Amino acid sequence: MSDLTRKTAAELAELMTSGQASSVEITQAHLDRIAAVDGAVHAFLHVDTEGALAQAKAVDDKRTAARKSGEQLSPLAGVPLALKDVLTQEGVPTTAGSKILEGWKPPYDSTVVKRLKAAGIVILGKTNMDEFAMGSSTENSAYGTTHNPWDLARIPGGSGGGSSAAISAYEAPLAIGTDTGGSIRQPGAFTGTVGVKPTYGGTSRYGLIALASSLDTPGPCARTTLDAALLHEAIAGYDPMDSTSINQPVPAVVEAARNGDVAGLRIGVVKELGGEGYQSGVEARFHEAVELLTKLGAEVVEVSCPHFEYALPAYYLILPSEASSNLAKFDAMRYGLRVGDDGTNSAETVTSLTREAGFGAEVKRRIILGTHALSSGYYDAYYGQAQKVRTLIARDFAKAYEQVDVLVSPATPTTAFAIGDRIDDPIAMYKNDLCTIPSNLAGNAAASFPCGLADEDGLPVGFHVMAPVMRDDLLYTVGAALESALAEQWGGVLMTKAPELEVTR
């Protein structure tokens, strides 16, 4: 493996600033790594080799000119990144993991992609995901399962397993994911990486292929807290193209990641997110992390959020309801797959045949559930009630934040499970998101940070931090403190303990 692929994004940026490496060299090293190992991992759906190298050369040329003019480039200029295949990128295949969009090339960039390009960040390609972000394991992709680099027989989490696996396999130092119920944080926990869900509205949804519009949130994936903060800063901020975008300054996330001082910080351990159903190794690492934060000067208390136990059923009514509405546009009439259009079938039949062929089983399941929940006679009983529960959960958060600055829990009840273990049991699959869903329902900020390996299987465990709306900086304060303390024990970040993948080229 090239030494360049082992570097953090911040280290790569420093190498380019000092002239020790070029963006083209760094990008090529990561493209070579993808070619060597992605046959086993399957993190990528599309690798944009030509486009990535062109972007890298443009950054190198700009840096050369900047040295003469004194212009300052963005902190991540020239650093490569993997992009979840649910965000549009002009002229690059974008499928959302579905056959119904196979071969579609968007005519425009999402706001997140525009901001990545403006920052000079090099987009390597599009990563695998559960179809339309519906899943917790990346087994629901129409293009095959992604494998966890820590153990190729296990899932990397979902829906953004491709982005987290790409980072964990050293195919990219940075990635973008989207989080609807935990799809950044849960894969981060399963792959030993950092995954952050910014405050809802803190990052733009314009150009994000919608699953549930009141929940979807783009965010950063990285191997270190600082790298995640640098990426967060690059993509966040108000966007007039998104009606839910928050018109406030981006929180000082990079400063928080560099500081990491938790002395006097009030941390609340959520009583309801632990105990029965949680793997012993997960709870052991979680409590050890809490003890470390206590030693660093944090004040830790137990906090009760009684309505969190209803988050899972409420979420699985709200999300399918919004999904059934959002996915109605895939009708074979405007773009994407079209089946049965031979001149003998009606438009209605063509739409039906296309959806039958283009949507996978999980997507069909959620569309049917959501349509039923929104139907006449059932709306108040199901969707309306779920929204009332959502309000109660938001009130639990508000009350808790009167007592503490952040809340913490395990990121997931277990470590990564074997591929195929839960694919035929939707309820067991949905329970992966027990800890992460409340933050999506409330719209606050949350993140998963690596906190060690479970004793039972040697697999990564995630430490989940939840912060109030637009206090994303608090996530990075806690993450940086924990990362620094654990690095002293491990001799580096957790990823240094990951097994080396065999080269498959």
C-alpha cells in the first residue's frame, strides 16, 4: 500500500502545501488502491478515473499559480473523496443504488458537490449504498453487497456502507454520506471510522435524491475527527436552493476538533439506550470511553429520555410515508428505466412494469407501508400519531439539554453482523438504528466516533454523541478528546488496528 493512502486528509493537505506531493500523485495512489482492493470490498459503483485526475491537475495548476500570487487555497484542496451515489454530480452516473436509475447521468451538481468542487476536493467516484438509502447493511443495493474491510464476511453498515468501507479500506481519506436514520453513523461504528450527521438543515439537500425529506441529512465521513470537521466546514452552510436550510453561520467545528477540551462539559448518558439487547463488548467499550471523558474533566450524569423507546416504530411510519411520496416520480415517463413501452401498453401499464423491474424488495415494502399509512382512514391513526411521538422525542431532547451539554450512548447495539444474517428479517435489521433514529426525528446534531474493539469478535465499536441544534461543534469537542485519549492507548487512531486487505488485482 502506498504511504500516501495511509495519510489523513489533513496530512495530505500539508504535503501538498509544502510541495512534497501533488494532488495528481495523491489521487493516483488512491485510484491504484481502489483497483487493488475494491474487487473484494465493492465500495464503489463508479470510479471516475479520468475526471478525478483532471480535477487533481486543475488543483495542482491553481496551487502553482497561488504560490506566485499569495492566494490561499481551501484547507482540503487536492484531497480525494468518495461520494455516496445518492448525490447528483453533473455528467457522472448516479443510481441511488437502484436499477430504476441505471445509467442516468444528472445534468446538474447537487449543492454538496458544488461546494466540494469549490473547495478543490477531488471526487474519485460514487459509492455503493442500499437502494434509495433504504437499509442498514448495504445488502439492498441493486448492484451487490459491500463488504466490511475489517472482516469481508460481514456487512459495513448502511445505507452508506460504501462510503465508510472506502475510508476503512484506505481507498479514500474522506467520503460523503447521507443520514436519514443513522446511515452515516451506523456504518462509521461498524467500520471504525468517524461518521457525522450535522444538524438537519445545516447541510443542503438540494440535489440529494430524496428518501424522507424531513430526515435526510448529508454529512462527512473520515478516519479522524479533524478530517471530518474540515470536510463538514467545506460542505455546510445556508443554501437558498433548499427551503429547509438554516440561515445561520456554520458552527466552529474545526476549532472544536483542534481543541478537544471537555473539562467542565456536562455529558448525559441516556438510560434508555443500553441494557438488554446490547452486546456486552459494545457496552464495555462505551463505559470505558465515558470513564476516559470523566478523567479528562467532563461531568457525567445519567439522563432519562422516556419516549426514545417509541422512536423506532414512529420512524418506520414517517420514513415510508415520505418515501412513498418522494418515489412517486419514478414513473418511467421522465427519466430512468422504462419497461414495456412497445406501443401496445398504456402509460399506467408501462409505469407498473417499470416499477416492478426497477425497484427492489425493500423499496417496494416501504412504499406499500407508507402509502397505506397515508391513505384515507389510516392517516390519523398511523402517520399522525407517529408525528405526535416525534414531538415527544424532541421534547425529551430539549429537557435533557437543560441538564447537560451533550448526550451519549453506544452508536449501535452490536458490532457488524455477518452478510445474510438479517436480510430476511426486516425487524431485526431495523433494530440496528435504535440509538441513531431519535436524533433524526428531532433534527439535532449527532456523530459516531471509534471507541475500541469488542472483546467477542475484535470488531469496531462506535461511541455516539448527540448535541443540540446548531451545536455541531460540541460533537467534535467530545470526539477529539476521546480520539486523543484513546490514541495514547492504541499508539494511533483505531484504523491502525485494522487487518490488511489482500490485494485482489
